[in-house]
Amino acid sequence: MAKEQIKIGLVLCSCGKTLEERIDFRRLEDHARKLPHITQIITCSDLCKDPESHLKGLKGKVDRLLFAGCSERSSLSFPEDRLFKVLDFLGIDQGLFETANLKEQCALVHEDREATTAKALDLLQMAYEKLLTNRKAHSFTEVKKEVLVIGGGVAGLSCAQGLADLGIKVTLVEKKPYLGGHLCQLPLLWQSEGYASVCTSECLGPVIVRETLLRDNVEAWTSAQLVEVAKRNGNFFVKIEKEPLWVDPEKCISCGKCTAVCPEEINNEFELGFKTRKVIDKDFALAMPDTYNIVGEACTKCGECVKVCPTGAINLEAPKETIEKEFGAVALATGYSAYDMHAFENLGYKWPNVVTMLEFERLWAHKFNNKPPISIAFILCQKDKVGYCSRLCCLATMKHAVRLSMAYLGTEVNVYYQSLRTCGRAFESFRREAEEKGVGFLQTEVQRVEQGEEGWLKIITDQGEFEADLVVLAEPLVPAGARLTKMFGVEQDAYGFPIEFQPRLIRPLETNVERVFALGTAKGFKDIQESIESGQAAALKIYNTLKGREQKFVSIIEEEKCSRCGICLSICPHGAISMDEKGAHIDPAFCKGCGLCYASCATKAIRLLNLEDYQILKMAEVAFAQTPPHEPRILAFLCYWCSYAAGDLMGVNGEKLPESFRSIRIRCSASINPDVVYEIFRRDLADGVLVAGCPPKNCHHLWGNDMQNRRFKLLGQVFKEIGLGHKIARWEFIGVTMWPQLAKIIRSMHQTLKEAKSS
Ligand code: FES
């Protein structure tokens, strides 16, 4: 839009007239009347009470909105989200809107009415200058309304059910031939942390799977794996390989005639080595989908099964299938796997009667082949060796201890533990029940498990030597989906779990990649009930993201300027950038507008829509127009969530600051290019510059604050060499609650600069 056509509506709200105690609103209004593009002014004292009726007069008369009043970040009554609703009502684009924070970082932090009014005039002018240069927000609504759920355990199944009920098509991909995941291997399931009772997977497994498969919107592919992922035009293009369909599930009637004639017997993976199966068979009787499968690499293609199949369901020449499909969102429900216990040589896993907890479940399922042990020893806790607590082992042990003492009265049960973590009501009562029933609990460190005489095992601890004829080791659990997580560009913690998108407390299922979710045990250890909760919750979250979004801040690239250095590609925390022979490409539908790429682009090929350097400089040019020359001018760049909120809380909590302090709300702290800081000083637009970002490990864009911290260390050396005179450039980690520190830093900068100015 040509500048001469811009029509801005200004709303001046005095917050119940309280701001007028510190700011002369008449002067603000007079000043605004002289600004050529402000065509409408509305003054009020209670906009938040009924914004629509206050602002309806602006409808159709203005194309941009400038709101001057409380903080869009911190106001409890009129925050950013509410402002967006007002913009919708007025038909104004989210990009064509700015605010001047006259309350939290102006009226509340200053005392002198004249100087505070002067600052308010500057803040108004800064917002006005910026608004003139703003552009419409990027809008992305072409999200494919189809979701890929990877992992057919209970979390994935629950998520698929939820999405299907919301009318979304789901493709569920599971690498095993059956659905239900680990639940199918656990004969007894505890019900919840609050209810000390058990259910059986033979009942629940088929129910959960059936309920999913009966949804019209769900297509489930078993024996299938994801092999390729690409992001294009805001969606995910994936390649999925399906094992050959040797047994057609549409024709198979599960009669079992094929199994009866199959001559080949192999180890049954489902039974973890305790049972065999035929090459054509079901993994377990209640496996769903209810169809037989062939273990391809073990099949001799003798054709006996083909001969006896009454429905012609078997085709030994069936080819592998590769399917390409596009999805708008992805749910990673890839579950866990067990740590290889051979790594703990001292615990004797090589002996046949030393098993893992999961293996014990299968032994229990088969009633110990009618030879129950005389004495079982549970050895808990390898957390010191792997670095974390797997959370479920102590709880599972309590379940086993109680059930063993009920079902096998002649079996002695002892639990060797270092720290017993029976959190929750049910597990404490399981533990008490186990103790009452005679289960032994010994707090000790097990040093070794050795083979004794006649199949007995010796458990050597720091408190003596004990015996058992079955030892159960609590195996640490590890994430099973690290490869897939990486394929989608999702960041992982030190152990391979996906990291949640910050703030993780309120975005527990989102990852750093837009529309990629992690749920169930894929993102941390959960029991069945918690995994189901996580899947059900994710469905609603995913559904909402499929509506698309408007994004005011987004990086765009002028490809002809790209030097293909690849820096942007390596630092983008959201996987929004790709590179080909023509250069870097940014997919705005995956960009979160953090600005890390923007501030790092050496050729200035990247632009950060609505927060570019020239816009910042335009604001800086007018930021101190009303500041007396002897006052040190301090300009703070505060990151969008943490540091800016701390800035607001200074006012809310009654901190007092010199009136010559201004702030600009930026995206991530790393979106500020050192060139801008240098330019501000070179042009003498400020005396002190403070850049503040989230505390360590809390940056909303993963490593932005670390990057900026390191950048400022280098910048400090460069500035020292160039010689800044008395100017100060400072970097700080400032979290929301660190408002006292922020206030202290600003006052101390002011003091130092003041002394320098007067010397
Ligand atoms: Fe605060 Fe990155 S978002 S420093």
C-alpha cells in the first residue's frame, strides 16, 4: 500500500484514568493529531470492558490500528490474543497493528509526570513509525487435513481415535504386524495411580484396537515403516514402505490351516524368546488386525500354506509396496524399547534364569510353563548407569510382588532396591499389601549375580549373599523413535527423547517443528492410562493446528542474494529451511519468526517480516526525541516472552527507573543483529544498549539465547577494539521473575553512563 493511502486508527486508553496521573493524555492526543496518517483517534478509559462498542466507529475507516495503553504481553484483561480478536472485528490484518506500552513500562515505572509524558510521546512516535512500515501477516491455511500417526501403541491408537472423531483422516503406521504395542505383552495392567487394582491386556487390547479400526477415518498400515520425509508448501511428504502383503487381510479368515501345515518353526519375537511360532502364524492369539502374517526372511516358499488356504488369501510372490503421501501434521507415538542388559555384565543377564522385567511379563503370561520359581529376586534400578529414572520399574515391581504373593503362595519374593519410588496412592498401597503378604524389601546395592549350584543364582550385595532361582532385572527404558524424531528435524535431549516446545509446561505435546507432536512414551515414560491421556489430548491439539495460522513475524528469503553458505540451515531451530543448488528456501508455514536466520545472514538475503533492522533503526531514531541531552539514553531489546514480561513486571511490582529508558519488544534475543547495535552507536541514537533473552535452557527457539550470549562476548571484544567511548552494550539472561535484576541493571547502566557524561 502506498504510504499516502495509509489510514491509522489510534486508540488511547487510560486504564480507568489511572495512567493520566502520570501521563498528560491531552498532549498525546495533540501530538497524534499532527501525525499525517492517523485519521481517527479514539480516547477511552476502559477499552477492555467492551472493545467492540468502543471501536465500532473505526470499522471500514482505517486499515491499521495503533493501540496505546497497557502491555499486549502482560495485561491480564487486554493481552495480545484479545487484541487479535478486536483486529478480526475491525477487519484489520494482524501485521498492520502496533502497540505503545504506556502502562507497565512507562506510567508504572516513572514518577515525574512531565518526563513520563515525554517518554509516552516517544513511545507513541516509535510505534507509529514502525506501523507505517509494517506489512500484512503471512497467512497459511493450506494445511492438508490429514494426519500421520507413527506408532500403533495405545498413545497412537488413542490419538487416531480422537482425530477421527473430529472428522480428520488418519493414516496409522506401525512397524510390527499387530497393533496395541507393549500393552499386548503385559498380561496384567495396573489401572491408575490412584486405584490399586489390575486389568488384563487380553480384555483391553482388542477393545482399544477394535475401536480404532472401526473408525471410518482411520487407515492402519501394519508391517510398515517410514523411510523418507520432505517438507513442502507447509505439508509433510512421506514415503512409507510396506512389507509384502503375503496374506491378504481382506481374504484371511484366521482359520489357522496355514499354520498347521507350515513346516518352519522360528523364535517368536513377541514372546521374547520364550516361545516359538510358525513362519506363517499370528504373533499371539488375540493379535489385531485379525490376520496371519509371514516372517519373510524365514519363509522357504514351500507353498504348503497356499495349498490349504480356503480363501486364496496367500500370495508368496506379493511385492513390497512403497507409498507416497502428504500430511498436514504428524504424531510421533513411537514408544520405548528396553536397554540391552548385556551391558551390565555383573548382573548375569547371560544366565537363562536371569530375565528382564518385560521378559518376566511373558513368563507370567505363560504361568512359568507350570514350573513356578521357588524364589524370585527383583533387582531394581540402573538409573545411575543410564543417567535417568525409567519411572515404571518400581511401580511394575509392586504390581508383580502383590500378584505373585496372591497367585503363587509357595514362591518367595524379594525386592532389592536402592531407592524405591512408589509414587502415587495405588503404588504405596500395592507396596504395603506386598509387605503384608510377606514380600521382602531390602535396600542395598547388588554387586553381582553369579550362578550357584543346581540352577540357583547367588545375589551378592553389600549386605550379604542371597539366593534365588529366578532373577528379574529392571531394565532401563530408552526411546524407540530416535531415528524418526531426527527425520522430522525434532530436537532431542541427551537421551534421545524429543524436546517439547518452550514453554514446555503448557505445550507438552508440541515439538520445535510446527505440527509435529510427540506423545505417549515416545516423549517420556508413561503407564497405559497416561499414554492414552496423552494420545487423546494430542488429538485436539493437532486438530487445531490443521486450521492453519496467521503469522505476523516470518522470515522470507530473496533467493538471488543467497550465497548458499548454509548458516541459516544449520541454525534454524524449527526445520523451516531447506537448501538446493539455487540456494536456501524458507517455508513460511514452518517458520516461527524467531529471526535467528535473519540476524545471521551475511548477505542480507533473509528478511524478518515486521521486525527488520531498518524498522528497529526507525524506532531508535525517534526513541529519545523528548529526552533532555544530559540524560543517558538506554534502549533495551527485550525478547518476546521472558525478558519483555520481566520488563512489564518491573512496573507491576513498583520498581522505579530513570525516564530515559526505552524498550523494544523483539522476537528471540538472537534476532538482533550486532550490526544494528553498532549502527545505533555509530549514529549516536542511544548511549546504552541492553539485549536480554530468556534464561539458559528456556529460549523459545532452543539455542537463540546461547547464540546471542556468545555473540555479545565477541561483540564486547570488537567494540573494545573499535572504541565505543562511554557507550555500553550489554547482554543479560532475564527470565520473567527476574524483574528486580532487570531494574537494577537499567539503573546501574544509567548511573555509569550519567557519571561518564558528566566527567
Ligand atoms: Fe527469549 Fe530466545 S525467545 S531468548
